[in-house]
Amino acid sequence: MNFSSSKIYADRIKLLTIFWIGLLLTGPLVAQDVDGLADQFSYDGDVRARGIFLWRDLPLPSAPVSEDDPRTEQGYDEYFFCKDYPTYCNSDGRKDSPRHEQQDFYGMRFRLNLAFRPTSYADILYGVEVGELIFGRESQKYGPGSGGRGAGRTNLETRQLIFRLHNEADTVSGSVGVFSLSTPNGIVLATSGAGVRGVYEEPSIDSSFEGIYVRSVDNSRIDGDSNGFSDDNFVDIELGVARWKWAGVSWLRSELYGVYRVDDDPSASDDTDSDQETSRMYWGGLHLNFNFGTWGFLLHGVGNWGRFHRPLSDDPFKDRYEFTEPFQSYLTEALKPPLREQYRVNAGAGEARIWYYVTDWIEVSLIAAGGSGRAPGDVEPDGTSIDYRPDQFRTAGSGYQFSEIALDGSGGYSIFSAGRLTGVIAQGASVDFQVLETLSLFIAYFHIEALRTPTIDYNQNYTARFNQRKPTNYLGKEWNAALTWKYSTDLDVVFKLATFDAGSGYKALQDVEYGDDLFESQFYITQKF
């Protein structure tokens, strides 16, 4: 070995020594940086694959035919005839979706929530959803999943984007951005919007105060699984929520809340935009949850007040005066917008639930829910629209669900719009049975009625034959079942079954000629992370 080669080896040894000393010295610093990064950043989410099988022989309500709908002239004529003479038509001028259907389709969605904490006083929250991607069925505006309000699916959706400031104890906070908002169980409200939120918590009395102001509310929801925020689906309104939660005693959880909704734009994309309606609506609710060992009960009451304005030319009471031409034409022209008539709302809704733990493995519940007004598709005794009734309970974007078909947003069948309890009373019972530590079974039965017997005296089909069939307030009954297997802490497998048997009240409202059954089954696999 010569001198030059030994020098090279010596230099290499020095470099390796310096490297290892540097690694030992910087190791704690690197670890500290990783720990700091973990404190400043976190994420969670889930991916879900779902299969749905649907079968029915019962007609379902679909979207009303409009002048822009590319359908036959016969369809247009039927729409305007039904609009002028609603007592001779079903569903206030709506056309039925196909009366026989059997199909299966599949869907997949991915949700990711990111949280950044640059300081101990600020949080940045971002949530995104890919899907729900449907394959095996064309996207449609009616039929399965028609309970929602959206006009199409969005592949990538922003579910939340929040900049949140708070004190070090995190008892006082203020947020701005896009976030979800709801009232208890979603009877009044369950949606997302862009606005501001403030929260104050008082741990000494186990109480909190929250105030929310939203300027634009998301209107892209098609069903309960696809409600991301979309630039093309803003509803340009003002929405406010105030709530007070108190849990000062161990056996009671209570919430007192109020909601207001102001819509001053007659052209806004709303449920009633075709009527050019403006409105100012208010809700007040009290939610009480009592727990006494093995049993408990829930009471929830909601009041709905306010007023709305529609063009005077649409006033249903103007038709009680008949004039001959040309005076009728002069009157119709004179009553066109901007002349508007004011109508009042004084309505309510509520729910109650009693549950009892028979054993540590079995829970039995009795459930009831309902809202004032007349059921969807009904008309007044004089043939005018029920929309002008003062007791028609309205919502600010409800997402209430007590079942799997009737009033739900499951993505399958819906006999009424998702979450609307107006004019409907549901009574039922459920049993939740923990078969094994990782396996549970849920079974439920619901009896659904209209609060008021439908006043439809003539249908094209159901009551047409010399009025042999009389409408009743019985809308139908529903059975639900769900089997859940927790394969691991973060992986769930769920199989659901639901069936609905329509009653004479629903058949009268939808002018059902034949058939009365809906069947829906779903299979879920959800992986959380």
C-alpha cells in the first residue's frame, strides 16, 4: 500500500466519522421537527364502495314538465291543463316516472379532511370529496334518488374550507369559510354554506353558545351522500342560526335554537323559483334528551313562522271572480308583477323517541315524527294549491331521516322529497341487537299517515271509476333492516334492506292505477383512515 492510497482511506474514514457524528447530533432535531409537523398537520377520511338493487311497481313523483322540457306537445298540454285545473290531475301537474322498474347500480366516493395548525391560535380545515361516482346507471333527475334538489353530479366537491381563530384554551373561536351546518336531527336544516361562525364555551356550567351567518347556501345536494359545495349551485339568500346547548346535569342534554332565512331575490335558484317567490322565514326549536340508566326519551318541537310574497297574478283566490272578455284580459295584465301578495306561515313539526335497554345487547325504541300542513301532492278542498296554506311547515334545507325509503336521502327510492315532514305523521318501533362484539342487527317498522285526509275527489285512475275508491290518510308502511359487521376498527361492512307498501292515501295523491310496492337493498364497504 502506498502513501497516496492510505491517505485516501484516511480521508474516507474521516468523512464517515463526521457523517455519523452529525447524524447523532441532528437526530433529535429531526425527530423534534417530525413531532412538530404532526402537531401542525393531521388528516382523516374514508373511502366507500356501495351497491344498490331497486325494484318497484309503484309510480313515483318526478320533476314537473316545463316549457323548456324537450317532451311532446301532449306533455306540455297536460302540464298547463293540470296547472289550471289541479283537481283533475295528480301531483299538481307532475308526470309519473315509469311504473315498473328493476335495476342495480354501484357507486364509490372518497372523502379527505385536512387540518393545518400553523400556530396555537389558528386552524385551517379543508375537506374534499371525490364522487359519488355512479356506474351501472345513467344520472337522472327523477326516479331513484329524486328526493334531493340538485340538477347533476359533481365529480370533485369541496365539503369544507374553514379558517378558524381561537384562544389558547379553545373556548372562544371564530370561523370563516365553507362549512356544514344543521339543527338537531336535521328537521329544519342540514346543508353546507359560505359564511361566518362564532362559538363560546363555558366549561364551568357545561354550556356553549353558537352563532352562524351564511350568505350563500349550497343547493347541489342530490341525496344524503352528495352534498358538496358547488359554485353553480349557490342559493343567494341570508341564513342565520343561533343555538344554546346546556348539559349541566348528567341526565339531560338540551339545545335551544333559532333559525332565520331571508330570500329577497325572486330569480334565486330555489325550490319555488318558478313561482318567483320571496320570503322571510323563522324557526324556533327545543331539543331535550333525557337519560336515566337503562332508559331514556327524546322530545323535539319546532315552530315555523314568517311570510312569503308571490306575484298577485298567481293568487289562487283571484279566480273566484269571473269576468267576460275583454275585462278578464285587462285584469290578468294588470295583476302581473311587480304587484305581489303577502301570505303568512304559522306551522310546526316535532319528534319524540323512547328507548329502553333490555340487556346490554338489546335496545328497543318507539319513534314518532310529523309536521303540520297537507301532504305533498294534495290540493285544497276548493282545488287551489296547498302552497298558500298558513300551516304548511317549511324547512331551510332539511335532511331529516327516520327511514330508508319514505322520507330519506339514501340515493335509492324516495316517495317524498328528502327530509320533508310537512303533512306527514310517522310512527314506528325499532330494535337494535348486538349479536356479537363485531356484529349488530337493526330492525325497524314505520306506519306513515297524512295529517289530513287528501281532498282529491277525482283521479285519472285511482278514483276514476264512479268514485269507488275513497282517499284515506293512510300513506303506507315500511320495514327496514341493517346488518353491520365491524371487520376491524376502521373497516365496516353493512347490508341494508327496506320495503315500502303504499296505502290508499298515497295511491290517491299519486293517482296509482296499479302496484303498491318498493324494494331496496344496499351493500356498503367503508374503510376509514
